[in-house]
Amino acid sequence: MRIELLSEKEVDRLLAIQPDGTITVPLLGQIRAARRTVRELQDLLEEQYTKFYKSPNVTVTPIKVNARLEDLRATVDARQGFGGGQSRRAVVMFFAM
């Protein structure tokens, strides 16, 4: 996700949500992002940044969604090319009686 503070460009960051559901934001440290909507996270960051700026205008933009689902698909799906997916070769023999 991209976090932008319109009045302070040094705060702008491209962040990944960590496995524990948090992001690390300049000046604020770790913030819980999991299970929040974009708007809820934006409101929380604006509220927290009022400690440092008069009227922070924070923008939160999702960059990649369903990343864990994409990782799972790449793990089990052989369409990802060489090295992707799981496979097992087997010889099938047919005997007529």
C-alpha cells in the first residue's frame, strides 16, 4: 500500500502489510492495518499524525490485494511455468484382457 501525507512528502511510503497485520509508518511506528478498511486506516493515520502536524491529509492507496491468495495459487498451480506448482510424473499402462 502507498501512504501519502499531502503536506509532508518525506512521510510518503510504499509499505507492505507484515504477517502480523501491522505496517511501520514514519513517526508513528507500528500501526495495525489488518482488518481495517482503507478509510478506517486513513482516518486512524490522520488522527495519529495530528500529534505532529496541524491538519494532516493522509491518502492510503492499496497497491496489491489478495497477495496471500496469489502466493497460494503460485505454489500449487503448474501454469506458473518451470519451478512453479506441484507435480508428479506417473506412467499409466493399459492392459487389454
